[in-house]
Amino acid sequence: MTADKLTKPPCAAHRALRMGKRRALAGLMVVAGMIPAGCVSVSAPDKPIVIELNINISQEVIYRLADDVRQNIDKNPGIF
Amino acid sequence: MAQFSNRTFAKGLLGGLLLAGLSLGAPVLAQGRDPAYQAARSAGQVGEMMDGYLGAVGNQPDAIDRLVSAINIQRRLNYTDRAQEQHATLQEYAITQGCALIARTVPGEKYQAPDGNWQSRTASPPQRLSKCP
């Protein structure tokens, strides 16, 4: 029987020693990088939320609707 | 006798319907702003936003926030309807409506300027999006 068969397979911590310093360091950095990514910190904004308006509307459409929106105000005075 | 009472009943019903129609119809037809809404506008607690909806200016009591939501639900319903008829998108209609609503603010009322900040309407024309007609 050879010594190999009696020895337990190396665990992750031991493997680092076998991999050499550089690879172990790389491995540590990967693990370290994962820790902050795992926790999400949520804090309430102290400023009012400003809704960014994406004004993706053509001048042509605005002019076409201009009359209708004015009439709409007169027809629905309760909601405007 | 039965016929008479039927006729009387019909007359009464008609009168009642007319009265009900008047009392229900009058506010619907000549409905202006709700007094609470008008007061909030005049006090600058609510203002007209560029997107066509009403906004609470800064932190306001719950009652004002509820008022704003109630108005905006109705506006959105109205815009959806109008946009469909005008073959426009909801946002296109709402923004165009916003242009008109900001133009119609009266001095003392609040509106949202193109930079996103609230402004008080003065006697001068309001600051509006360059695309506004």
C-alpha cells in the first residue's frame, strides 16, 4: 500500500499551500470580492425622489396634440 | 282608481328623476375644482409637473398626498383615453398636457421648471420645456 491511499484528499485550506503564494492570494482576493457583493445596504434617500423625465417626444406630436389638450382642460375642470 | 294612482306614481317618479338628475347632473356638468384641491393649489402645497401630473411640493401632510394621488389617478385615466383617440402614446399626451397646464397656472401657484425645481408662477410666462408649443 502506498502512502497516497492513506492520506485524506487535501482540503481547500491545504490546497492553497500547495498552489503557491500567488495563486492563494488570487483566491483570497476573489473571496474578498464576493463578501461585499453579498450584502446589499439600503438607505432611504434624504432628498425627494426626482423623476427624470425622458422627453422623447417629437415636436410634431406636441403641436398636433396642442389643441386637444387645451380643450381637455376645459372639458374636465375638476381634475386640472 | 288604479290607473290614477299609477299616473300619480309615474308623475312623482318623473319629478323625482328630474330632481335626481339635476342634483347629480349639475355638479358633474359645472364641476370645478374641489375646494380642498383649489386651496392646496393656491397655497402652493401642490404644483403642476412637466409630465402632466400633479405633485406635492416638498413634504406635505397625508391628506395632501392623498389628494394628489386621487387627482393623478383621474388624470391618468383621462390621458389614456385621449391618447388612444389621438393615436398618441400616454406619455406624449401627458407631456403635452403638462405644457398646457403649466401655461395655465396663475400667479402664486407652483409648477415644475425644466430643471426639475419647483417655481412659483409670477405674472411673467412660466419656464417651460423648449418643446412646448
